[in-house]
Amino acid sequence: MNFMGVGPLELAVIVVVALLVVGPERLPRLMADVARTIREIRRYTGRLASEFNEVVQEFEREAEAPKTAWKEIGEGLAGAKDVASEAASDVQRQASALPAAAN
């Protein structure tokens, strides 16, 4: 199991260096402080991610109404185009029938 991307060998080297630098009497307190800090960072980033997701979801909800309205407008325009095309075809058929009747 990796500890924040650090393998077991790297973790052992870090512990040995920390033991040499801070000494055996202060090492347990230092490790507890580091663990507490990591927990706080994870909690903070979790809250940030949660808030970000809430903002994105709220934005998506707010964007849904205009999206639906534009979809309805597009469908209405497509229907109007079909009606206009059909009317133009009818007029064209009627106009082509007139010269044939006049002859």
C-alpha cells in the first residue's frame, strides 16, 4: 500500500532520516502531527470537492431551463420550416398547373 505515492522503501528512508534529525523521543509526536495534518488536508480537499460539485450541479440546474427553451424554439422553427416548404411546394404546383390550363 502506497502512502501518498511513496513506496515502502522511500517511507523507510524518510522514517530513518526523521529519526536521525528529530531523535527517538520526539519522533512519535512528529508522526502524530504529520498524520493529523494529512487528515486535515484530506478533509479540507474533500469539502472543496463537495462544494465544487454542488456549484456545478447548481449551474447545470440553472442552465436546464434556457436549454429546454432553446430546444423548444428549435423544434418550433423546424416545424415552421416544414410548413413553409410544404406551402411553397403547393404554390409551385398550382403555378405550374396554371400555364397548362391556359393552353
